[in-house]
Amino acid sequence: MTKGLQESRLKAFLLEGRKILRLRNPVEQRKRWEQWKNGLKALPVPSELGLSLRFDQLSWDLTRLERLFSPPETIATKVYVVHGRNDSARQTMFSFLHAVGLEPIEWLEAIELTIKSTGDLNPYVGAILDTAFSNAQAIVVLMTGDDLARLGTRFIAAGAPNEELTPQARPNVIFEAGLALGRHPHRTIVVEFGTLRHISDLAGKHAVRMDGSVEKRQELVTRLRAAGCKVRTEDKTEWLTIGDFNSVIVYPDKR
């Protein structure tokens, strides 16, 4: 099969997949998907795409196919930032990423990309995240202490002291971090701000403990490069000072 014919057939499967996703009859949708899956398996699809070929992962597979037709150099500058309610942290990180030549994907942009990829005008959050992850070279998770949490006294082990309320990231951030680490462990970078409640499932994962120092900025740049991002710091100095990362570390409750 020639390269042109292969690309044409893959685009046809992408279009058909979008149509299947919009079907409202579950029986017909499943039937069409089975045909779609079997036909796609007969094509020389690059294994690095990581297609699941599962019915419940159709939107994920479509975003992966979409990536075949996106210029690699464009994706290499894209970063999706997972964040909570601390908008100062989000804005500061966005400024830093811009300063090193990268382009953060906004939530509304992720929605537009999902609609374009799937044809679904009312996409689920999961589909939007799949699209954002697939259209970004790296995923940066901002762990800011927006909530306060502790273990309930009913569940504290005998003899152990009661826990104090400790800052913790928002539930959506923890969920999205797990999703990103599970699907893209080598492209996900966790950045922690301040003292946070320990999350056992993230134990052992090295996070960038951001304090705004040159050392930590360089560490983040190194991690972005390792994730495959086309970082540009040569002949630039703004990235060394832009944004006050320390000022975004705040206690959740007003004092």
C-alpha cells in the first residue's frame, strides 16, 4: 500500500469513527464499531499510537488517529496544564512556559479540539482530557494546596495521634494527575507548591518542588525536554526570573 493510499484510508477511518461516536442507538453504534475496529486492524497503523481498540475508548482512539495528521513540530511545543483553583499558579506557569517557547493548551481550546476530533458537540470531560493529552507533548500537573484535608478520627489507628488539617490539591487535579500518569508516565510532570498532604498513590514519583529558584526552573526545563518538548532557552534570560512562584504558595483559608 502506498503512503498516499494509506493516509487516505486512515483519514476515512477517522471520519467513520466520528460518525460512530455521534450515533445514539447503542446497538447500531456497537455493530458499526465492530466493523470499524476489524477494518482498522487490517491497516498498517503505527504501534506507537497506542490504540486501545476498545468500544469504551473510541474517543481516545480517534484523538490518537488525529495525531497522525498533526505536524510533529506543532505538538512538540504544546503543553497541557492540569490545575486547580489557584489561578495565580496557573498564570505564573503559563508565563514561564511561554518564556521557554512553549504553548499551554487552554481548556476551551481542548474542548474545540475535541469537537473537531470527535464531532460530538457536547463531549464528556474524559473525552476532552484524552484530546488534550494527545495534542500535547507534555502534561504539567500543578499540585497547589487549594483544599484542606485530614483522615477522619474514626479511621486513625489505635495509639496514633489525630491528624491536623493539611493543604491538599483539588480532587479533579488528583484524578487528572492519576489519569495522565497512567496513560503517559513519560510525558507527565508533577510540580508541587508548598507543603501538601501526602498522597500515597503518588509516592515514589519524583515531583519538581517549585520555589522559583534558578535551580528549580532549570529542573523543570530539563524535565520538559526529557518529555520531548521543543524548549527554547538559548540566548534567553526572561525564563530565569519571570513569574513569582513563591507568591502563589498560599494557605487555603483566609487568615
